[in-house]
Amino acid sequence: MPDAPLLPVRDTALHVVREGAGPSLLLLVGLGGRCDFWRGTMAAFADRYDCISFDHRKTGDSLPSDVRTTVAVLAADAVALLDRLGIERAHVVGHSLGGAIAQHIAVHHPARVGKLVLSASWAGPHPAFQTMFALRKQVLAACGPAAYLLQGNLLGNPGWWVAENHDAMMAGIEARRAAFAGVDIEMERMDAVVGHDLRSRVPAIRAETLVICARDDGITPLTYSEELAQLIPGARLEVLPTGGHFAPTVVADDYRARLSAFLDG
């Protein structure tokens, strides 16, 4: 199915992409906020799943909103989108901030979640995580979006990938800079990231859960995923040998094989 028009959801309207047929698969994006992150995965799974993703409010091609962005707000948008599409239950895959959103849905709307995938995510505050995002905010404020986006790419991609794909990385950063939503919106989104804390609630998750991350992830280190897997009853932990924070695109074949084994099993 081609890109849908903007769909009214709560106080805004979301740019939605939908592809394929079968059980519903909701793919939630991270801090970048644009569903383009999942395009390759959607194409790979469209032969057996109804794949759905969307740009977060205030980002990408979704509309602005006067409501401050929090993880709870983004989770409410996702549930409202399922309502808008007439979907009672979906498998939910969330990467990074998307994983925080997925935790909210699984905790507060458990009947809406089939299988749950938490990709490069975290349960609650960690001092090193908060220190890193404080630095990222300083870079954005003092140096501007181009430096901030470059820092994010150098943190999020493994060194071997940066060395082999430098020109493509820089072109991608320029495209992101041209479409940048604004400093205030990005600061607000980083506040949502560091404000996420469901550490005391995720043990109530009953969905069959896969926690997946790369061993060399420098933004959400392996220890964060290990904690999530320990807290969620019966959760399975998959560790990719490399891929960094952006493993779903850096080592796409390995990532999708593990995702497929979980969802199709």
C-alpha cells in the first residue's frame, strides 16, 4: 500500500506508511522520528505482515502540535493510530525511543500488543545515558544541527561502518539537516528520551518479548538491554555481534533474520 495521506490522530495528524498484508506489525521509530528508518524492514516483511509506521508528531511529514512531546504522548498517538486504522491488536517493534514507546503500550494497553520487540532500548534512567544526552544538548545549542547530527552518527554507527561509508553518512546528515524540525523540538524530544522511566512497571509486561541490541551499541549499551530482559518475565535476549545503535540498518540482514525468527515462530 502506498503512503497514506495525513491521518488525523488526537490533536495532530500523522504521516503514515503502510505496506503488505497479514497480521499487523507496528514499527516505532527512535529519536530521529521519521518512519523512513523502517522502510527496508517493511519491504522485507510485507510478504507476510501488514507493516505500519509513522512519523512522530512535529517531525518528518507529520503536523506540528502544541502538546509537549513525551513518551506517554507518543504512545497515546500510536494507540490512537491503531484505533483510526481499525486494528485491535498488533505485533509491536520499537527501536530506541520507539522501544520506550512500545513499553508504554505494553504496560498500559496490554490487549493491543501481540509479540513485543524492544530494540536498543532501556527501562529507565542511567547516569551515563543522562550524561551523554546532556552533552548532545550542549552540542546542539552551541554548535547547531549539523554538528549535532554528525555527533549522533559517530555515536550511533560502529567505527568500521563509518570508515567504509563516510561519504554516504555525510550525505545522509545533510539530508537530515535540511529536514531538521528545529532546535526547540529536538531539545523537547531529548527531554522525552531522558525522562523515560518504566523500570518499576515493565515486570508487569506479559507479551512474548524479544529484547535485541548490538554488542557495540554506544548509545544504549548492552547492559541496558540485559536489564530489560531480566525485568520482563520470559523475555528473550538476542545480541548482535556488531551494528552499533543503528543495527537495523547497519547489519540489516542479520537483524531482520532474528526479528523474523521471533515474529514468525
